[in-house]
Amino acid sequence: MASTEGLVPITRAYLSSYYDKYPFPPLSGDVSRLSCDISSLIHLLTLQSPPSPGEASLIDEANRQPPHKIDENMWKNREQMEEILFLLQPSRWPLQLSEDAEFSCILRHLKDKFDIALAAMVSFQSKNSERVFTTVMTYMPQDFRGTLIRQQKERSERNKQAEVDALLSSGGTIRDTYALLWKQQMERRRQLAQLGSATGVYKTLVKYLVGVPQVLLDFIRQINDDDGPMEEQRERYGPPLYSLTKLVMTIRVFLTLLWERYDTFKLNRDQMNLLSEAAIVYTSEFERFVTFISDVFANSPFFISADTAGILGSRENEEYKEIIVQAGRTYEVSLMVESENSYIAWDFSLMQGKMSMDIGFSVEYISATGEKTLILPYRRYEADQGNFSTLMAGNYKLVWDNSFSTFFKKTLRYKVDCIPPVVEPSN
């Protein structure tokens, strides 16, 4: 049993500094372009034949914002890949399509691509789950109590798998299966949260009879809080994953509608090439994301020393400020710069809830006569970092603009700084 003395659960501040070492190389711009192009084909299909209620539900789901949680997006991608693979089985192809040798060859190639991507997804989830359990067990008693915990986990997982098998045997769909899998995942999370929040006699039993260290109870209680450590993960790595979720759902909807209408809407060569490009870009970018995030997760600790947490926490409190920008209002920070060639730098983000929020941001220079010069044009962001070198001394204003919002206030977390120019020592 590894010692937890002097350790505390990872904090959001710690994960922020840890993730700074792992910037994700941006997705190819083809991801968003192909999502739009495939959506245009979906629109053509619906113009030719109005969608059924089931198809309309799929289109509506594809048009909504993807889930906020990283793991929920992972399950959503896995579900959509299985749906696509089902549609790409030769027995599911429209008859006219199966008679086209060239198109049949392309579809088989795409099926192979999705098979590989799905295998990478399943492997990632399995290895990550095992890593988490193994790490937790290193802090548990290495005696009969640890054995009982392992046996309980194995029994629980067997019961969950039996539940899935029973659903499939009764004719459950892929969608039904993944709804159940996600429900089981949420049950695991709720059980952990309840364990971490245990009080009174039950907490004493858990802590001393079962042998769960207090620091582990604290970890499982707070790790998935809306503004807890995992929110930093979602903020850093959520956006590229959300774009991939959008693309795979769009591909799935297109194939679903196309198969039902192929007798009147036959793909031409350009449209087949577009579908092929979308599938290849999605599978390659998704595999790259999974490989990247696997490395990030594999090296991320659960606990850090109390000293480290204290240092990071105090540094964060000193550097960052929080302000609520009410709906219809703006918030400004003015910096008086005394010398040209100074650097003005900023780092800000919005504290996100269940809905993704953004805010307008711009920078302007105000001369002594009150004349304004735009330095950074207005644009809406969820978060941003940046800096520039000043050409003139004087007053610079950083403006966060929530005037476009009628109902939603925004919680802004920010820091700004003015760094004077470096003066070379005279000889």
C-alpha cells in the first residue's frame, strides 16, 4: 500500500500547469470544412424527400452542440462509429450501389478505416479504465481488503456486461446499447461520489475497515465537480474533440439518409469523393487525438504534495482575477504604458457551465486627445491568450464585451500585464 502522507488530490491549478506541457496540435482545417460540406449534402437529401420522424431526430441531434464532458464525447464517437460500420456492411448497401465496382471498393476501404479507428477507441477506454483502477489500488490495503475490493469490481462489471448482453439478445439497437453503457458509466461515477461524500459511521467503516485513505475519498468526491480539476481538461482538450464529434455524427446522418433514398438520389463521383475524404480525415484525426490524449492521461498523477498545491494555489490567486460581466454590459481594463516597445499580455477564459459561452474581446489605444485606435479587432472567444509590443506610450484599454447577450451573464477569469521594455546596460 503506497503512502498518501503529505499528499492532496490534484487541483485545477496543477492540471493547468501540467497541461501547459501538452499542447494539442490543432486539427486540420478540413474537419470543419467537411462537416459543412456533408451537411449541405444532407440538406439536398431532405429537400428531395422530407425526413421521417426518426431521421429528423438524428438531424436535430447532429445540429446540437456536442456533450461537454470528455468521456461522454468519447462514448458518442464510439457509438457513431459503430452505427457507421453497421451501415457500411455490404449487406446494408443499396442494391444499385453494390453493383458499382468502383464505389464498392471505396466503401470497403472506408469500412476498414472505421474498424481501425473504433479499435483504437476501445483500446484507449480499456487501458485508461485499467490504469485508473490500478493506480487507485496502489493506495489501498494489500491484504484481504484489497482482494475483496477487486472481487467486488469484477462482480460488478460482470453484472453490467450481463445487462448489456440481455439488451442485445432482446433486439436492442446500437443506440439503446450506448444509452445503457453511458447510464452504467454515470452509475459508477455516482457511486464514487457517494463514497467520497460519506459521513458519520459509514465514513468510519469505509476509511478504517475497508482501508480507503482520506486523500482518495477527497479525490473521488471533487474530481468531476463542474469547476473541478476535470473542467481544466475539458477547457484544454474539449474543443477539438467536439469538432470530431460533430463530423462523425454528420457522416452517420448522411449515410442513414442516403441509404433510404438511393433509388432516387445516386451519388456522383464528386459526392463519393467528398464522403471518402470526410471519413479518412475523421478517422486519421480521431486516431491522432486518441493517441495524444492517451499520453496525457498516462502521465497525469492523481495526487500532489500539499506544498505544490499551496504554491500553485497562491500563484493562481495572485495572478488571476474573476469578474462577472452582466448580460448587455462590458468590462474594461485600462493600462497606462509609459514607454514604447512595452509588452501588453493577457490570458482569460470564461467559467463554463452546462452551456458553452463566449464573450467579445478587443484592444484599443486612446491618445491624449481621446482619439481611439483599434489594436486588436473585436472577436468572440471562450478563452484566449495573447500579447503585442506597443508602438506608443499612453493608455491602452482591453474590453470584454457581453452586450450581445440578452440573458446570460459571464464569469470572466483573467490576468493582464504590462511588461516594460528591456533596457540594455550601457558600456
